[in-house]
Amino acid sequence: QVQLVESGGGLVQAGGSLRLSCAASGLTFSTYYMGWFRQAPGKEREAVATISWSGDSTSYADSVKGRFTISRDNAKNTVYLQMNSLKPEDTAVYYCAAKIVGTLAYDYWGQGTQVTVSS
């Protein structure tokens, strides 16, 4: 079955960096769009960054532009989220998700990894 497993979360001070990884299995990774989402307590889940199957097209939420970078390694079935200049408001559970090219909804989700940014 399809599995998405996130790692790399943790506690970091404001201004610091973290790199999240999401390892995928059970799917043809190179044919899936990938996304990173986050959900803070009491807030709705929001899209943080997305990347096309080839990696040549990316998009970011305005709140993270210039600070976060999404990338993928299709040979390793892994998508990454490099997070720099972290702010306390970035604190959330971060999820990776996969969707088939050409569809609107994400089909598969990871279990999430906690990111906590202290001030």
C-alpha cells in the first residue's frame, strides 16, 4: 500500500532552520505531484508548498515565500522542505501529500511531523 513517512521535525529557535523529508513507497513517485501542508492548533490545514512531478514547477504560500524551498529526488522517492528563517508562527504539524497528475484532490497523506519554533 502507499505510504508517506515524514521526518525531520523538531524544536528550533526563531531564525533557525529545519529540513523536512517525506519518503514515499507503494506508488510510482515520479508521476505524482507532491505537496507540503501544515496545521496549527485551532487553525485549518493550509498548503505550504507544492512541486510538480518533474520538479520544474513549484508554488509557495505567501507566508513562506523566500524562506522555504520544496524539492524532490525521484530516484530516492523523497520530497523535501527546507525551512529557513523560521518564525514562531510556523509552528504546526507538517504533512506531505501526493496527488496524481491532472487531478485536484490529494490522494495520499503522511502522518505528519511536529515543527515547533520558539521565540
